Amino acid sequence: MDEQRNPSIAKADLQKRYDVIIIGAGIGGLVCGAFLAKRGKKVLIAEQHHLPGGYCTSFKRKGFLFDSAVHHIGGCSKYSIVGRCLKELGLEMDFLRLDPMDSLVFPSFSIDIPAEIEDYIDLLQKRYPEEREKISNFFEEFIRLYWAILKEQDNSPTLARFGGLTYGEMLDSFFDNPELKTTLAGQWGYLGSPAREVSSIGMCQMLVNYLRDGAYYPRGGTQTFANALAKAFANSGGELLLSSKVEEILLNGHRPRGIRLEEGPKISSDCIVSNIDARQTFFHLMKGEVDGEYLGRVKAMKESPSYFLLYLGLGPEVDLKGFRRGFYHGPNNQWKYISAPTKVDQSLAPPGRHIITVVATMEEGYEEVMDWKALKEKLTKETIDYLEGLVPNLSKHIEVVEAATPKTLERYTLNSKGAAYGWAVTLEQTGSNRLGNRTPIENLYLAGHWTNPGPGVCAVVSSGWRVANLILKNGR
């Protein structure tokens, strides 16, 4: 199924009432809907964009297929979260395993992270022989922490020891070598907050999924992953409504009674799942009475950072032989994640051509930007200049240039300030401190990266699956 053949319905075909309405066709919403529809529930997913997938979408320019924001997925083996989800839904996908999983490039050293965790441990022990035993102990405890989180073992001594620490503090409790700690923290960009701010729980959930199971690229681009879930949803009788923004969540006291679409009808349901920005949910879509303490909590929470993104379509003469995919770190917690997906899947570009994509931190805060167009032009030039140092004569081979700022991401997803990962993954906003899947409004649930377990494709798959089970358990 390609993006021109999404299994969507027209507004004219909407039913008056559904068992469950899901707002937002991000991965969490699609997973939730697919499991509910498979169990016979009459489900509607309403999405304001013309494609399903949220950040997990793709777009085409002059024959080049670019991934909008997600560049690979963890947990895709048959025993991990994404793999198990696909198996339960009867889906088979062609994933390409990335090896090395990532490269970390710092100003004074670099390292390639192997696809197998045992190989990574061995590499680190050979590189830092004086830390050999500590490295073994760290990974043993890190994996114990992962299972304690996954199984919600509140009595776990490992969780008690490390759950209240930042990832930086956890590393300090094991190691003295600053380069080793820098290496082990080098992938913090996947969560948006540096090691001294990001919670050990958040980093553990993300990293262990990658290190135990590897990173995978869905053949044909990340849109194929979202489309497969949308197709499974539709095949089970679910209805997907695209290009349709929800204007209001209708309440009857402290219970939902349906939604009202922008320039569209009211649709009834006693059960609603919000897979969109939590601020949008509670401050823009609701006009009824909501628990004041809960609203104060939502208002006080801090969004994760957003980024600048660059998409380049390159001619056939470009030389990518020495190219390394991964994090390129600079000073002051600035980094660029640079990838060339056509080195993995040539079908994304015309024959012989290549794609390079960049996700980059920004020094400018969202509120500081007065002219987004000028900033986009400035960052595009600066990023291409940077890439010239990695790929010889790059600018001579550019055939397509596209770029996105936080304002672009906000426009397509309605995420506050274009937040990349929902709420920032800090101690104050992780685990029980993050918004739960249940809300003070009975039968109104949250799925996606604004709720537990957190950001990343693997986490939002888990979130959507969990919410579906909650709804089914309640007999909705």
C-alpha cells in the first residue's frame, strides 16, 4: 500500500456513533485502533493530516522519498514490542537491520556501535580495559532496570537504586572515565535531553530496546510502517478519516459523549482516546469542566525540544563511500544526526541517486524566533556547509533541497512548539510523573508520546497497545 492508497473514508460515510473514537493517527493511535477493531469494536480514527503516521510519515520530491522525522525503529524482532505487535495483528513487514547500529562522532574521538549488545560490550571493554568489570556490571544493572520498568516491579532493588537518578548520575555511580561516560551517553538525542537532565528510566527504555534488539529500517520508508498499521485497522473494520481536524471533545459532565469535527458533524462515542498533544487535548478541545489540579499539572509540564531538519536529494556522482550514519556531536550539547537511507534502501531514490537527511539541534528557542523563513534559510546554508566537510563537493550534487523547522513540525502535527518527543524526558516527567494513560475524565484515555511509557516508536506502540487493553478490560 502506498501513500496514494490509504484506506480512508469520506466524511459522508461517517456513522453517527462509534464504540471508540481515537483522535490522531500517529503510531500509538493506529496501534490502539487496530487492536480494538480486531476485537470487534466499532472504531473511528480522526486525523487532521492527509497521511497516517504522525512523525512516522514520508513525502516525495522529484522521485526522492524522504522520511519526515523517524529514521529507524527499534524493537522489531519477533520477541520485542514492535515485532510482537505486528505478529498479533497478523502483519509481516520487511525490515532491514542496521549494522553498525549507530556511529558516535565527537570532536576528539569516534566509535561505531555494533548491532549486537555483546559485541558492543566487548568493544567497550577492549577500548577501556581498566573499566572492564564496571562495564559488565553497568550493562547487567541496566538490563535489570529495563525489565523492572517493563514488568512494573515497584519492589525492584534496581529500580529503587536508579529510578530517581538522571542518566548522568547513574553513569557517575559506575564510572570515572569521562570519555566512556560520554560514549554511553552519546545517543541522548533520541530523547531530546542531555545526560544530566534525562531520566535514567527514559534512557534505559530507549537504549536497551536498541542495544538488545538493534535498529531497523522499514523497506520503502517509514511511511510503509504507518500504512501497514492503517491497513490492518481498516481490514478489521476500523474507519480512518484523514484531513479532518477535531474541533471539540464533547462532554456530558465528567464523561465523553463524542467529538465535533471542524466544518463537520458531531459524532457520538462514550469512549475517546487522545493520541495528540496533551495541551491541545485539555486546553483547546475541551469546553467542559476538567479537574483543576490535573489541568494545573498539564500546564506546568515542559515540552521536549524540537529540531531543524534538512532533506537532500543527491545526483549519481556523489561519493558516500566513507559516510557514517549517526550522531555528530559539537560543543554545548549541540549535535546533528546524519543519515543516508539510500545506502540501506536504494528504492527511496531514482537509480544511482542518494538521499541525506539531517536532524539538528537549534540554539534558538521557539519563542525567540521572529522570522521562521529567514531562520530556515540560515540553517539550511549552515548545515550544507557542515556536510561539505563530510562529503566532498556535496553542494555540486544537490538536486532537491527541503527543510523543516519546529514551526513546520507544529503545523503538521499540532504538537506544542513542534515538540519532537512529547513532554521532555526529565525526572519530573518520567514514570509515574508522566501523564498516565487514564485521565480524570472517565473513559477518556491518552496514548502516544505525551503519556507513558514515553517517546520513540517502540514506546508509543506499547502505549497504544496498553490503552486498547485498558478499554477492552473495562468492557467498552
